[in-house]
Amino acid sequence: MERIICSNCKHEYSYLSKIWNCQRCSSPLNIIYSKRRFNRDLIIKETYSIWRYKNFLPPLRNIISLGEGWTPLIKHTHRDTNLLFKLEYLMPSGSFKDRGTSVAISRALDLGVDHVIEDSSGNAGISLSIYAAKAGVKADIYVPKDIPKGKLKILEAAEANIFLSNNRKKAYENAVKASKNGFYIGHLWNPFYIEGFKTLVYEVWEQLGGLFPDHIFVPVGSGSNLLGIYYGLEDLLDVGYIDEIPSLIAVEAAGYDIIHKELFGDSGLPRTELADGLRVLFKPRKRELLEIIRTYGHAMVVDETEIMEAYKSLWRLGFTVEPTSSVVYAAFKKAYESGDIRGDDIVLLPLTGNGIKMII
Ligand SMILES: [Zn+2]
């Protein structure tokens, strides 16, 4: 049987525990699998969503799916480098979050939950509202009051119960306070989101048919996408489907560069609000992120000018992303110019959120 384990004190809980953090030390929780391992023969090949990997995801009785995952992988060359854009923004709610939300809301149903509470900069809230509606679960979404107008309108259209807070941090605090009234599904904490994010790696491995990227750039707000990607890579390495973990580059926005600051000190760059999805100053899983990045990766910061330039370039290439998603392209160009990327390297850039939400 699977178990829930504290990422810090390692205390174990039963798999069906209805808790969102460690009851002893308040740290985030993770899942320990009893014997599941990635195996190409156990992929459900006729299913074109994250659920083709059901056999490598946490065991669930209910599955709430809107066809998330199995997103296009588009090849592009930047001078002599091979870029792969993974179009995560083409998911049902227009963001990569749907991979995690599908798993987390399914889990909430397994626990008998009928009311979920979430804090979000926008995308996670939109994703949860849509999946909660499908599941017949009530959703309260706490967002900062300066949430982009387009995202707010979509939340309204999804008939979420919206609670505006003074800023992103307050939205988190208010959601946790309100959790006595319902189940705090918080994507910053919930390990079931991370489990869903693993599937991006499985897909890229299948789509490339053997080749694998040398570098993966990931936008880091709370860092749960990067953690999921790392766990997916570990699964493939464990069964010998890849030879090594590619370099994982955590990309943060100037002023919200908690990981970069911890590793390399202050970037000295002025704060930007442009990448609204990355305005997360409190990262509950910071310790786990630092451990992975110290071992396998690197951290980079991009400023407002670099984000805007990359955003415009991506739209010119036909990728209708939001500014938050552009940070990976901005960071890649910087790494390329400084010589950190070799000419024939393969570079994966997940494009996480749909820019049309910002315009509506
Ligand atoms: Zn603990």
C-alpha cells in the first residue's frame, strides 16, 4: 500500500490521511509508492491524456479528466541548437496546471471531499474551478487583487467563489485560514499535483522515441512543476530508459528569485510584476528544490526587458503564451549567449500558460 511521508521529519501517514501538511513539523508531504515502476509495456496507448500513465500515478478510485496532457512537442532551431517547445498552454484550462489538478481533484473525491479551497496567482485557480465544476465539488479560490483582468474574468465565467486578497502572500494565508471550512487542496503543498506534473517527462520521452533533452528550462513560482519533472526523470532513469538526469534550469523572475538568491546571492535586478505566475515569495518546498538544483541544475533570473523581448519573440513564432511562460525562452537565450549551451545540445522549453487569458 502507498504511504504519505513528511519531506522533512519523514514521519509516515496512512495513504488515506486527509491532511495537507505534516502534523508534527508542518512541512510538505510526499507519496511513497509500494512497487510501481515506469514500464513502457504498461502505458495505456489508446488514451491520449495524462491517464495513459495511470499505472505510474497514485492509485485512485475516481478519475476526473478533461483530456489534459499529451500536448504537442514542436521542434525549432535557434542558430545551431535544437529547441523543443512543449505546448502546455494548450490544455483544457490553458495551463500546465491541469496535469496536477486532474490528479489532485480525483484524490479529493477519493477522500470524500465536496468543498476545496485554493490560493493562486490565477492559472491554478482557473484550472481548479473548471475541474471542480466537472467533479461537482465547490471551489473557493483566493487570488491577489492585482490578478490580470482576463484571468479574473475566466474565474468568474467558471463560477468560482472568488476571494480577493491584498497580495499573493495574503491570498495564501487567507486560504489556509479558511481551510477549516473545507479541504485545502493548495497546489503549493499538495503532492498529488506534483505526481501529475511527472507525466510531462513521460510524454517527451515517448514523443522523442529515444532521444532525450540535455537541458530543461522550467519557470519556478512555487517550484512544483520542476519537482514533478525531476521525479518523472528519476522514474525513467530508474528503469534505464534514460542514461542521466538532464540539467534542470530553474528560471525565476527578478524580485521573486528566492532560489537564485539562496544559491548565488542577490541578482541586483529590479523587481518585475510581468511574470504574474511567478510572484511566489514563499516556497514551501524550497529545501527540496535546492537539493535537486544543487545536484542536477542551475538557477537563473530574468528581468522585465528580457521577459518582454522573449514574449514578443514567442508570439512572432506563433506561440500564444503569457509573459510568465516566456521566462524560459529569455533564460535560454541568455544561457546560449554566455556559452552554457553547446551548439548541438537539445533543449526542452515547456510553454506553460496561454497568453490569450491576459488579453480577454
Ligand atoms: Zn514532518
